[in-house]
Amino acid sequence: MNSKKKWVAYLVRCSDSSLYCGISNDLKKRLIEHNSGKGAKYTRSRRPVVLVGVSPELTKSDALKLEYKIKQLPADRKIADLTRKEAEKRISGHLQS
């Protein structure tokens, strides 16, 4: 059994319409943490949060790099860039198969 956990970068929309980007190796648990006030300091006062985008599974290093890149983008491009990365990964996977 492979004990190495897979990571994802994710994007949530907060109750004030702002976006928050993070990474996790257990997205369901992380969303529960955000919505219970035990997640990131940024989201604690902006609950509830709603998942609006998630990357494909990545290594932790790649998830951190993608998170950093997304945080540098203007808000209107964050969702598009995250979902574009997902589409590129699927296309790349099909070409390699």
C-alpha cells in the first residue's frame, strides 16, 4: 500500500465573496475545519466557505508551487487558472497513456 498521501491545491469562496487558496492532503477534512472556524485565520471570520476549484492530485511540493502561483494572480483569474491546470493535467495524462 502506498502510504504517500496526495495533495491538492484548492480555492474557496468566502461569505464576503473573497477567495482563499490553500493546499491539503485531506480536502474534506480541511473544508470542515474552515467552516467550523478551525481552519486558516483568514477564513475564520469569513464563514461559510464554498469550494470553487480544486487541482488534480499533486506532490506536496507541486501543490505548494501551484498555491503560490494562484495567490499571485488577480482574483478574476484564480478559478480559471486552477481549472486550466486540471484540464492540462488530464490532457497530458491521456497523451502519456
